Amino acid sequence: MKYAKRLMSLMLGALSLAALPAWAVKDSVGGPAVLQMNFQPPVTEIAQQIYDLHTWMLIICLVIFIAVFGVMFYSILRHRKSLGHKSASFHESTAVEIAWTVIPFLIVIGMALPATKTVVAMKDTSNSDITIKATGMQWKWGYDYLKGEGEGISFLSNLSTPHEQINDSSIPKDDNYLIEVDNDVVVPVNKKIRIITTANDVIHSWGVPAFGVKQDAIPGFVRDTWFKAEKIGIYRGQCVELCGKDHAFMPIVVRVVSDADYTAWVNQKKKEMAASADDPNKVWTIDELKTRGEKVYSTNCVACHQATGKGIPGAFPALDGDPVVNGPRAAQIHTVLEGKTDGAMQMPAWKAVLSDTDIAAVITYTRNSWSNKATENIVQPAEVLAARK
């Protein structure tokens, strides 16, 4: 009876899986391919060297496998006792000692020399054309163009896959599901790009397989790596260090373009930044702040505190009904600017990520949403600016 119940549950499980809609899966542009059996096609010299090393190591391992097991099975079959053979008895054979010392040494040298050459080249970040700082944070990437054409450009890059696709298995997924962002990193083709990595909260890791790049981003430390893409296109990666609840939701997208297109992108990006630069002394209406704050909240806060403001019990606190949100605004401004750690729960400091206006807007939004009815229900950018000092 017990086994019959188990069989019945397995059959019901199979039927429920069969009832799910079958989505047509296609290759992702710049990302993984259907039935991919090897690395992504390399588009940098380093990635090509890694690909060749991988193939070379597999060939060496295959040759060793065939040689060792070939000799072993030949000896077992051709010199077995049933054919009248007797086991040899010898001790301290100089030839054998030399063979099993010299041959592995030569194999190791044959593997180590090309690998060392590639590792040394991977660490040479000198003479770069453009330097970009990539800052990992839960759970997005921040980019700052520090040197070269585009210097001064800064933006955040968030997962752009709609939450409805993530939470509802019945909704069709696109080809770039969970590996698409709202702001691509844009670089020119055939230019050496230095990536400086760091993090605001926990350890992250910046990696793009097609570039042969993977570099940890560690809070309080500055690491660097580089790539030189030789082909125009879109290339995708992900944070490859387990960094918390939404580790799977902070992809990396790099768009490699021609020199002319890159210059056009730089000019357009700088115009957008200039247009969005707000005067911290401007006085906003509560409706203006709430409208802007809702956008800031959905981009930066919804993953932890949820769209309902209820948070995640045991992991992230609720903002709906929270005494800090409903109390004096100075305390909430301080918390958002400086962050907060309470046991296992951690809120990052947003002072280096969001502008004064964005912080004022998102605080105003939370103080006037859900069941919150704060007495001090509006925060102006000037208050946030004063709190920074």
C-alpha cells in the first residue's frame, strides 16, 4: 500500500509537469545556446587562449587515459594466468623509476608553460584605452567610466526581466530571460578595456564568458581585469559569486560597438545625465516626489521589501507599518543614507548610489504608501543633502 501511494504521487507529479506549457527555447544573443557542449565562442585573445588551453588539456588527459588503460587491459588480457603466464618479480628497476619521474614532469611542463603565459597576460591591465569601475551591490551593478572616452559617465544596471515572468511559470519567457538589463555596458571594439571591481556589501564577481573574464568584487578592496573585444555584438555574463537571496538576478550585459557608435552613445549618455541632474534646493510637491519615488522603489527596493511593503519575514523587514517609516523623518533619512545591519539582515548604504532627490522621493513614497500615514510625510532633497554633511 505504501509503495502504491508513492507510485501514485509520482504519476500525479509527472502529469502536472506535462500540463505545464512548453516554451520554445532559442539561443540567447550573446549568451548560452541550446544544447551547448563547450565554451561560448571567444571574442577576445585571452578567451581564445583559454579555449585552446582547455582543448589542449583535454587532449593530454585523453592520451594519458588511453595509454594507461590500454597498457593495463593489454597486460590483463594477454598475460593472464589461463594462458600460462606467471607474474614477473623484480625490485627497484632504475628504468621504471626514471620513466615515471621524467614522463609526468614533461607532461606538467607541457601544461604549465602555456597556462602560465595566459595567466600572466590576464593580469596585465596596463595601457588600457578605457577604465570602468564595476561595483557589485545587492542585487545590481553600478558602473563608473573613470578614464578615456566617456569619462564621467555613471549608471546602475538592473535586471530588466519583468517580475511577472519570474513569479508566474505560466507566462512565456523571452530568449534572454534573467540575463537582460536596463542599462548595458557599452564599449568600443578593438579597444583595451580595464575593469576595476569592488563591492558595496558582500562579495560579488564580474564575469563574461565570451571575454574570458572573471574577477571577484570584494568590499573594501579594488581588483582589476581587462578585455579587448574583437567583434561587435552583445555579450552576456552574470555575478558568479553567491551573494545572497537574489544572486541569480544580477546579470551583466556588455554591448561592443564601432568607434563612431561609441562616440554617439557617450554624447547621448552625457546629455541624459545632464538633463537628469537635479537641483537639491528645488522644492518638490508631494505628488511629484511620490511618482518619482515609486520608480526608485521598484528599481532598488522591491526585491527585499516587496511591492506590498510587507518585506520577507525573517530576512527583510516590512516597511508597511514600520515605526521608523512612520516616525520622525530624520531617522529614516539616516537609515537610507548609511544603511543598517541587524543580525543577519543587512540594508546597504544608498548615499553613494542614489541622488539626494531619489532618496527624498523614495522616502516620501514609503511614508505615504500602503497603510503608512506618517505625520512628517514629505522629505525634500535639501534635507537629504544636509544629512550627508
